[in-house]
Amino acid sequence: LELTLVQVEPYEKNLTALTNKLQQQIKGKKVAFSASLLAQGFGTIGPFNTFTGLVFRHVITNIGGAYNPQTGVFTAPLKGAYHFELHACNKDGSNTGAVLVKNNNNIFTAREDRSSVVGSASNGATLLLEARDIVFVRLYAQDVIFDNEDHLSTFSGHLLFPM
């Protein structure tokens, strides 16, 4: 019995070392962000004559620093499966249409037409991204998006798992 315990001990040390190494690797791959459109106050953005990239300035979470609040662009730090959500609000009878974009390709749209008071639209997608792929949100031409201190219009994403 003592011989068996002595033989197991090196394996336990190796397993502990491997577990610690894996935890360190995973720790460096945490990526998540959430931001709302306006940094403060309330207001409407748009309409514009063309699709226009939106910059979500009120950042509440930016773990890993992959979201840039100056440009509104998320840049994948590593290859993996990521999940994104967008929520767009309109008011006073206006249209809102926002598009989730990956590397300049439209993925999903959130759309609400002519709400009498306040309306909202949401959509989300899980995307396989390569390192340095970009994801952002565009406002449809001739549409508007509204936000206020309740943070009604948001853009969020996180790494599900690396590949």
C-alpha cells in the first residue's frame, strides 16, 4: 500500500502543475464588453444619408480591452466563438434599424418602424472570429437611434470559448 502512495505522488504534483498552467492560460483569454450609446444625458443620433457606424460611448464593462469606445469597433484578440447582442431604441414616430457587422459584412438587423412613443428592436448572433476580425454596429440610412440615462440602446459581446 505504501508503494502505491509513493507512485501516485509524482502524478498528483504533475496534475496540480498542469491545472495551474491551464488556469493561467484561460485567465488571459477573458473577453467581454457592454456599452450603451450615449455617455450621458439623452438624445437621438441620425438620420444620415448612408449607413453610419455607431460608437457606443458609455462603457460599463470592457474586460480584455477588445472594444474601442472611441471608434465603436470590437477587435477579436484571438480566434474563437463570440456572442454579440445589440438593442436599438427609437421614439416619436421614427424608424430605427441597426445592423451587426463583421468585417464589413452585415450579419443581423434589429429593426423597429414608426413607433408612436418609444419602441425597441434587438438581435444577437454567435460568430466564429479569427484574431483581428472586427465587429461593430451600423445605423441604417435615414433611420435614427435614441438613448437616455436608462441606457436603452446597447452593444455587448463576449468570448464563449477560444478555438
